Amino acid sequence: MSDPHDQHDRPTFSRDGLAVSRAVALALAPVIVPQSRELRERIPILPEAPGPWRGATGDKSDAHPVRMLVLGDSTAAGVGVDDAAAGLGGQLARALTEATDRRVLWRASGRSGATARDLIGRYLRPALREQTTLVFLSVGANDALAVRSARGFRRDVAHIVDRVFDAHPDAVLLMSSLPAFFRFRGLPEPLRSTLYRHSQALEHEARDLIDAHPRAHMSPPPPPYTEGFFAVDEFHPGAQGYREWADFAVADALASPVADLLDD
């Protein structure tokens, strides 16, 4: 849930402020590491949604459906819901069908806790074997939690993007912005602000990379999370959260420079 006092007060950081985000996190390690440990002990561990992580929306007579791959971490894995169709993949497909009348054949690949490096090492190659016209990438939260370097994260995202278009040159890639950690009320300070600063450093690098690609687009920062957005752990989206996220991401994509490519 969001703090109503935070709704219009998104912290901003200068380029120099983002550049030192990892150093700040490491300097605060004696404080935030115990906070992180206590948080892990307190937050309930939610399972991934049961399989199969695939489905379809829209009219079966559509001869040229959108073939969508959702690739990522716990959000791709549907943590927070007990039906994959209510998770990110299913909700993105629903939102895209409702907005365009296109049939969407969707599937998801990834793992709860996965970093960008994990996706490269274990999930990317097999996920790209099937025909794909749209990739939705949701990654970075765990890289921020692990205090990965911004340079390393950029390198990993670049690798993912390159492999996607090597395998599917005519696909479109959408990447989600990172979570607005400063609105996660369950995170104590200084962990909350430190995590948000570093996540923004990672997002800055990814956005710079994605914006330079003619067939890729990155979502803007999300709007304030609504009451009921989060699952019981107050960290992952629940069914309402995934629905709102999907509606936001699809509306943004259809208003972006890659919108025409989605009709190909």
C-alpha cells in the first residue's frame, strides 16, 4: 500500500547522486543488512503461481495473434496470485486484447528471486526457442536488492536485448520500470530510501539502453499504488495489482513510438 503523503513526492536524484548509489548502500550495510534479515524473517514467503504459465485471450479466428513472452523474476512467475492467468502474463494478455481486439498467446518464463544474470544463465535461451512477437521484460528488483553495479546491470540487460532480437528480429520488447520502493511502507528506513536510490541508478542505465533501440520501449515510473495493490506480503502485487500494472503498461506501450510495430 502507498502512503498518501508520498503520492506526489517521488524522490529525484542527480546523475552524481545515482552514481554513488552503490557506495551509499555499502556504507550503510551495517544498518540495512540487519534490517533486510529481519524483514526476510517477518515477510511471508509466497509461492509462485502454479503452472502452466501460458494461456490465450481473444478471438480464436485471429490468424495472426500476438505471441507474447513475459520474462523475469517473481512477477513473471506470478508470486502473489494462485492462478497464472491472474498474474502478470495473463493480465498483460487480457489488457492487450481489450485495447486492440488482438488475440494474444502468452507464456511466462523466469523464477522468483531471479536477477538479470540469472535470466541469462538459466531461462533466456529456452524461452526464446518458441515463436515470439512481443517480449515483456520485468527484471531489476532483485539486482537492486543484491546491490548489483549499475554497469553490470546495463551489461546484462544489453545481453538480453541482443539475444531477443537475434532470435526474433521483428519482435517488440517492452521493459517495465523498477518498483517504486520508496512507496513500500513495509520497508524500514534507511533500507527503503537506499534501495530506491540504487534501483533508480539501475533503471537509469536500462532506460538509456532501451530508449536507444528502435523496437524497444521502457515503461515510465508507475503511478501511486492503490489500496489493495499488494498481496499479503505487502511486497508483491496481488490480483488487483497485476491487473492495474498490466493496464498501465499496455496503455503506455500503445501511446509510445513502438505502438505501430505492435500491429505488424
